[in-house]
Amino acid sequence: MTAVAAARFPSTEESRRTSFVGMVMALASWSMMFGGLFFAYAILRLKAGTWPPDGVAPLPRLLPLANTLVLLFSSYVLHRGVRKEADARPGALLGALKATLALGSVFLVLQLAVWVPLWRSGFRIDSGIYGSIFYGLTVFHALHVLAGLAALLVLVPGARSGRLRSGAQSRVRVSAMFWHFVDAVWVVMFVAVYLL
Amino acid sequence: MADTTHLRRLYAGADFHAEQHIHPEPTSFVSRYVFSMDHKVIAKQFLWYGLAFLALGGTMAMMIRWQIAHPGTAFPVLGELLWPESGGVMPPQAYASFFTMHGTLMIFFAITPILIGAFGNLLIPLMIGARDMAFPTLNMLSFWTNVLAGTAMIVSFFVPMGAAAGGWQSYPTLSTLAGQPGAGQTLWIAGVFLTGSASIMGAVNYITTVVRLRAPGMGYFQMPLSVWGIWLTAILNALFVPVLAAGVLLLFLDRTFGSHFFLAGAAVTKGGGDPILYQHLFWIFGHPEVYILILPAWGIVSDLLSFFSRKPAFGYKATAISMSVITFLSMVVYGHHMFVVGMSPLLSQGFMTLTMLISIPSAVFFLNWLGTMWRGAIRFATPMLFSVGVVFVFGLGGLTGLHLGAISSDIYLHDSYFVVGHFHLTMAASVLLGAFAAIYFWFPKMFGKMMNETLGKWHFWLTIVPITVVFCGMLVVGYGGMQRRLYNTDAYAFLQHLHPVNVWVTRAALFLGASQFLFVVNFLSSLVAGKKASENPWEVGTLEWTVPSPPPHHNFDEIPLVVNGPHEFSHPEVKGKDWLAQNEPIRSETEPAARAAAGS
Amino acid sequence: MHNWPFSWLPPADVSQDGWRADGLFWYTTTLGAIAFTLVVLALAWSAWKYRAGPGARALYTHGTDRKSFAVTGVLAALVFVTIDMNLVRISERDIKEATYEWPTAPDTIRVEVMPQQWAWNFRYAGPDGVFNTADDVVTFNELRVPAGHPVMLNLKAKDVIHSFYLPNFRLKQDANPGTVTRSWFKALKTGDFEIACSQMCGWAHYKMKGDLIVLNDADFSRWMKEAEGDAKRRYDPGDKEQMWGWEWLQ
Ligand code: HEA
Ligand code: HEA
Ligand code: CUA
Ligand SMILES: [Cu+2]
């Protein structure tokens, strides 16, 4: 959304800073929402005593771990595509966008591969507090991944036509920031929900 | 300070106009008045929107009062229309959703749109010398998201089982399917989530605008206190509304997808959740929220007191800093709303002490307000009357906060009318009067017409008197032991002797409601027939008064160069007039360029 | 004087510790009133004395000189020390002496309270002194306690949050679904008093009323004997609903 607004300004250094400040504030705000969710998780877990509660089998870890690596890698790829130096290499941004979109989709597919068997095995959102937290947090995050993918997708035409070249342009930069944010949230979630 | 050449040199490098180039004024009706991106138009949209909800919420308040004073009798006219089947008498279910929606609408859809939506939008760019908000599209989206939210709230009145009825805090498990099976509560969640998103969009925009678009020379400590207040509010909005969003999101999951975040107790088959968790999430947001509501009012009043005392704001910096300190403290005191839920004593004691700390900065700017009037040359125009009124009722509201902040007395006063009196004195009195002051003061700049002073003064006196009676009366019955949210008091013998007080509170409330028509009449008639407003009718120096009323689409032909603070009144070196515009160097004759910029 | 028809004072305090809330209330009110009077006097005086006459000109000061800072600082500090710090001090004392000082004396009456929409259930442990057993004494909307003995409560709500409120004791404690909360009081007078619900709990919240009956020792033990008698008779092992109690939380 910030990207849209920022686009109203010519991409001078001044307006780049402005949309950067705006996006930082937006992400701070977003972090507080996820912060609230993690807070809820912490309280419920402290209250439960034994974890996982009511004899639920512990969650799989291998796939989620793989997924974490996928997202981290996607962030790395995207970063290389949007940093200033990429300006020089035409097509660098387009390539990075495509790769990131692919990796992001892989993440969602793998998420399904985690959810479906669990759901089939009778571990559902309504089967106790553990299920509520697991599905509540991971699905809500997945929706953000979708949003992130959409934000990157709309950049593709510009990148193909060469109108968008690199993170020097606010639209590219803020979308990339959002993607990194979503990845960062996932890392925390992976540690909190699967490992701890 | 007269010589501004160093400033010019200082800002020669920065390229303000490249960013704030003048957008051509939109021509089509839709892009101009409906989906407008002009902060001045959006401000007007928010003002109408908020006033409409104020009228609705106020009318509901009148019926609430009627029910308390005259249980079992029909509210004149409206009663028969709304509840024909009960002969016009408000049924208990309706009462519950009335106070729930009254609170929700007043806070999120009346006060927030008026003070933050309307005046935030109008004042930030004009007062800091910018051509518009940093993100005009986001600004437009913010308003229309809010309209969507308001629609959800209105619709919820007409669904089966009616609107939400679990209190404006909507504590689970009452707000889960267990207690509120109807669609009303779900719509309430949707509405709160949407209006929250709208607030966050606005907040991000406001913060960025203040950080990035201040005119050259406009340091943070040259900003009018109104901007300070709105800016701090925006920061709280951006950081704490998301926590409420998280809370209602989980509540939504519990209601629609059968999760168990807040479910517990023998009545629900599968427990394991924690209803108290919601209270934490709610109040982590909820306490900052009350300062979100009052910080703009504090800022505006601080400015107006100085403007009409024709005297620089006393201890300007101290006031700005105390408001910032309160903003910070408001993040760490929320537990004082939960003294009786069974929190650990240690936590309660911590929250009590932190709560008490707030009265230090409060006392500081309170005293600065008095200091500003002291030895001034006070002009009692309507906005000034309302500002002084704010100081008066906020003293009452704030001091009653202390009764509630101390655990031993709060255990008795919690969830009593004492709390209701406290928060109406702060919100419904201080903030509402602050909003009126702002409307009377900036109406000329917004609409280019003056409001009627005589009607305005009458409106003030016929409001301040009953409003004090109403809410102090609530304090009285509160200490008398009356719980809040009572459909009627007949069930309890220990409340009978309070009935006379309740009757008088209701009379005063109806009087209060009636006197608001003076405002409606004044507002509407001034719109059409008010006398033309000059560029600077109040003779003050902040930047919005250096441009025509109403300002052109792009606000400033040339981005002003700020050389003074916002409150340069009665400067000994200034002859002929007693005020200095923020961009007006003292020895104007030596600064033709600046005089042009000042538009004088 | 509380029953004088037009009085607005709270109902008579018949508890050992109710005076604490009342005392602190009036203490705060007095200090607040003084502060507020000063503020209003200053306000009115400035408003009158400095209203703009013809050619009146304000004093040009930003109040940033040392003296102004000193005055503001001192007054603010004064307010904090004389008002706030004392409120905290008194509250801390009350907490230490009463609020969270759970009674342990052998004569303590222990009662489990389970509010529901819209009524009060009470449970006494019975002869075996263990809760949720066959011999428990269970009452409905009626809590009987002896005067002069501490009464310790465990509260847990059945459905939604309620709040156990004894106006005559200046006492209030939420009862939540799922977790047990605690509270205690000691009655000094015998008589019938009202139990009110002070937390919004649905449309009938306003009439969720119970009775607190404070008896002298003799009457209380007589009543308890009878109650234990028909508790045995009433007990029905088949009825799970009946066993809503929980393990006592000291
Ligand atoms: C604009 C809104 C607003 C404001 C500004 C405040 C301000 C304060 N509030 Fe209020 N409060 C609410 C809105 C507000 N409140 C609402 C809505 C609720 C109830 C929500 C609900 O349950 O529905 C609530 C409830 C509430 C509670 C919970 C009560 C309960 O539920 O049991 C508490 C408890 O500590 C509290 C405390 C305070 C304090 C200490 C302040 C302090 O900020 C006050 C500081 C001000 C002063 C101390 C007075 C000014 C200073 C002077 C007069 C100077 C002193 C004199 C000299 C220098 C001579 N408030
Ligand atoms: C800022 C918020 C705000 C405001 C302004 C008000 C205003 C008023 N409130 Fe409100 N109230 C709350 C917030 C507010 N309230 C909240 C949060 C609750 C708690 C809800 C809960 O328990 O869950 C509450 C609860 C509450 C109760 C307790 C109900 C109960 O516990 O049983 C009562 C009872 O008397 C009451 C009365 C009033 C009255 C008489 C006013 C009067 O001040 C109203 C006077 C105003 C008007 C009559 C409007 C006039 C109209 C205009 C000026 C518009 C002009 C229009 C155009 C120009 C188009 N309120
Ligand atoms: Cu039970 Cu209110
Ligand atoms: Cu608070």
C-alpha cells in the first residue's frame, strides 16, 4: 500500500527517504501485531504447564526447517537483485523477482505438505489450544507470504520493460522490505512454534 | 533572530520542491470530493463522518440515561419507533447493546475521526508548511476503510439478535459464541479490525509527514503543540492498535473457526484457553488508547490558551516533553484496569506505582496551562472558553484517576459508576470540549466562514454546566456503590437511595443533549450564511493562518521559511500588532522575500 | 445515616477491612479537592485579572527562566510526594495487612463460589473438610457465614466472567472461567446483606443478585448441622453436574 502512495512522487532521493520512513513505521506497526500473537502464545504456553498439552504428538521439524531455509534463501536472492550494484546488470531485478516468486511458492506448497497430513491425522484448529496456536499463527503468516508474493508480482512487468531496475526505486525497495519482514517473522515463528 | 540569511544558506542544499511539486487540482467530482487525496477535503469528510456518529452515540446516551432514571417507561418518540412490541420500553438486551455500541461508536467513530481524522489531516500539513500528506493515496484509503468499518457497525444493529452486547471491551467468554451467538459481535470485530487498520494507515502517514515534510526552519521544537499532540497520538496508534487487532483476530478465530484461545470453564466442552489473555491484549492497547484520544486535545488546548492569552505558551518545551513522557508511560501502566481479575499482587503493585508516576508530567503541563494565562491579555472568544473548560473538567477527570490508580480504593470502585464518571470527565468532557474548541477555531480556515460567536458562547455555558453535573453525579453514585452496566437498579435494595441522584443526572444529560442543537444550528447556518473569514481572523502566527481561508489546493505557493516559534505574541520589538507569523522575521521591512512568503 | 432516603453514601460497612477503601477514598478526595481548588482559583483569578482590556498587552515570556522551571518542578514534585506517594504507601500497607493476606486461622470458613448466568453457587467442604466430595454442603444464591470469623473464598466461573461484589464489605473479586481466584473477608455484624455481580455477564447481569446471611456462631453451627444432614440425603452419585467443585487453593 505504501508502494502505491510512494509512486505518486518522482523518485528523487528525498521521496525515497520518505517512503522508506513510511515503510519502517508500517513494519514496526506490523511487528506489534505479530508481537501480540506471540505474546498470546507465550501466555497460553506458560499456563498449560506441559507442552505440547493434552498428549498431542509433537510437530514435524524437518519440513519446516527446510522451509525456513527456502525463505532465507529467497531473501538473499531478492536482496542481490535489488541492491544498488544490480543497477548495472540489466535483468538482474527480473531474475531476482522470478526466483523469489518461485521460492515463495515452494514455501507455500511445503506449508500445505505440513498442514494436510496433520489435519488428516485429526490434529485440527479446534482440537485444543495447541492446534489453535499452530494453525492460527502459521496460516496467518502464510497469508502474509501471499501478500508479499502479490507485492513482488506487480513489479514484474516494470522489471521486464526495464522501467524498474533496482531498489533505487521506492516501489521495488518497499516491496522487498516487506518480503524480508515476512521472512524474519517466519524465522521467529519457526523457533517459537516448532523448536521450543 | 531577525536575520534569516544563515537559515537560507542552511537549507539551500535541501530540495524541498522536488518532492512537494504542486499537483494539478483534480477536476472530476469523484476525484475531488469522494476519493479525494487532498488532506483538506479528507479532513472535512472525517469531520462530517465523526459528527454524524457523535449525534448517533449521543442520542443513544440519552436513551441510556432515560432507562436508568425512568425504567419501564418509553423514551419519548424514539421508544415507540424502536420497540413497539414492548410499548416503547427498552428491553434489557437492547440496553446492553446500546451501552456497548455507544462506547464503541463514540471512541472509534466519533472522537477518533473528529480529532485525529479531521484535525490531524487539516493541521499537520498546514502547520508544518507542507503541500499535503506524505502519502495522499494512503490518506484516502484510510478514510474509506473507516467508512467500511462504520458500515459494519451500523449493519450490526439490524442482524438477528442485534448488535454486540458484551461491553465495549467485549471480554470473552461473553463475547465468544458461548455468550454472543449473534452475527452482531462478529460484525463488531470486523468493524474494530477495519477501523484499526484505518487508524494505522493514518498514523503511518502522520508520523512520516511530520518527520519528513517540515518546512525549512521548522524544527521539532518550532512545531505547534497541536502537531506535537497529534504526532504522539499517531505513534501510539501505530504501535498499539495492532495489539488490539491481534486480540480481536484471535477472538474472531474462536468465534468462526472453533479455536480455543479464550475458551475455558465448565460450560464449554473443550477448555484450555485463557479469557484473561484477551484482557491483557485489550488493555495493552486500551490504556494507550485513552491517551490516543486526549493527546490531540491537550496539544490543541495548549496552543489555543497561548493564542487567546496573546502570550507565548508557558514552558513550551516542558509541555512538549511532558506529553512525550506520558506517551511513554502510557505503554507500561495498562494493568491498572485489571486490579480485580486476580493478577499477581506483585504485578498489581508495580502497575499502581507506574500509574501514579503519570501525574507528574500531567501536573507539569497543567501548571504550564495556568502559567500561559497568567499575566496574559486574554480574549474570551468561543474557542478560548472551550479551552478553559477543558482545563477545568480535565482537572476533575484526572484527579479521579488517582482514586482508581490506588489498589485499595479501586477494589471497591472498579466497574462502578465512579469509573464511568472518571472516563467521561476525561473523554466525554475534556476531549469532546477540546473537539468543540478546535471546530470553533479552525472552522474559518476549513470553510472560509466565521461561526456565530453569540451562539457559540451560549453553547459553551449551556454545555459546561450540565456536563459537569452529569459526570460528577456519576462519581457520586459510583462511590455510593452503583455498578456500571445496570439495566435498572430495582434488583438491589442498597441502590434505592441513589435513585434521586440518578434522576438528576439524567435531567442534566437531557439538558446537555438539547443544548448541542445550538452547535448544530450554528455549524450548519454558518456554513451557508456565516460571514466571510479573513486570512487570519484570530490574529495568530502559525503557518495555516498565513494562507487564504480556505487555503488553495497546494496550500503554499512557496514553501515557507520558518523563523519563529508558534507562539510569538506580544513581542516587545513588534509594533502595531501583538503577534508574529512563524515565517515573519521581526524586522520585516529588511526582508521583502519573507514578507511575501508571510503573505502580509 | 446511610439509610437516610436522600443520602448518597455507600451502604453501611459491616466488615473488618472495609474502612480501608473508604479511608483511602476520602484521603484521595480531600487532597484532590485541595489541588483542584488551587487550580480553579488560579484559573478564575487569571481569567478575571488578565482579561484583555483596551490596549492590554501580555507579558512577553516563554516561562523558560530558572524561576519558572523551579516553581513548576517544585509544585509537580509536591503533588507527587504529597498525593501519589501517600496513596501508594497506604495501598501497600492495606495489601500487606489485608487484601492479599489470606487468613490461615483454624476458624477460617472456606467456601467455593461458582457464579453462572445468572446465579451464585456456593460449596462448603462439609465434615471431611475436603471439597467436591459426597458430604459437601451446596447452597444456591445464598451464602451463610458466621460473624467474627474470616471467610476465605475460592472463585471460578462456570460460563462467563462474573464479579463477586459485597457493597457492605467494600469487596470485589472477579470470578473467571478456567482459573481459580481468591478473596476473603470478615463480617463484624450479623444480618442480611446483598451479593451483587459487578462484571457485565449478559443481558440479566443487572439482576444477578445473591444474599449474604451473617449469623452468630450458634445459629451458624445449627444451620451447618442441618445442611450437612440433608447434603447426605440429597447426594446423587449419578449426577455429574453436582460435582462442580475443585481442589481447594489456599
Ligand atoms: C481521555 C481518556 C482518559 C484519560 C486522560 C485518563 C487518565 C487517567 N486515568 Fe483513566 N480511564 C479512561 C480514560 C482516561 N483516563 C477510560 C476510558 C477508562 C475505563 C475503561 C473501561 O473500563 O471501560 C479509564 C479507567 C481508568 C482506570 C481503571 C479503573 C477501573 O476499571 O477499576 C484507572 C486506574 O488506575 C485510571 C487511571 C487514570 C489515571 C491515573 C489517569 C491520569 O492520566 C490522570 C493524570 C491527571 C491528573 C493527575 C490531574 C491533572 C493534574 C492536576 C490537576 C495538577 C495537580 C494539582 C496541582 C499541580 C496544584 N483510569
Ligand atoms: C469519547 C467517548 C464518549 C462520549 C463522548 C460519551 C458521551 C456520553 N456518555 Fe458515554 N460511554 C463511553 C464513551 C463516551 N460517552 C464509553 C466507552 C462507555 C462504556 C461502555 C461500556 O460500558 O461498555 C460509556 C458508557 C456510558 C454510560 C454507562 C452505561 C452503563 O454502564 O450502563 C452512560 C450512562 O449514563 C453514558 C452516558 C453518556 C452521556 C450522557 C454522554 C454525553 O456527553 C453525550 C452528549 C453528546 C450528545 C448529545 C451529542 C450531540 C450531537 C452533536 C454535537 C453532533 C452534531 C451533529 C452534526 C453537526 C451533524 N455513557
Ligand atoms: Cu454476573 Cu454480571
Ligand atoms: Cu488506563
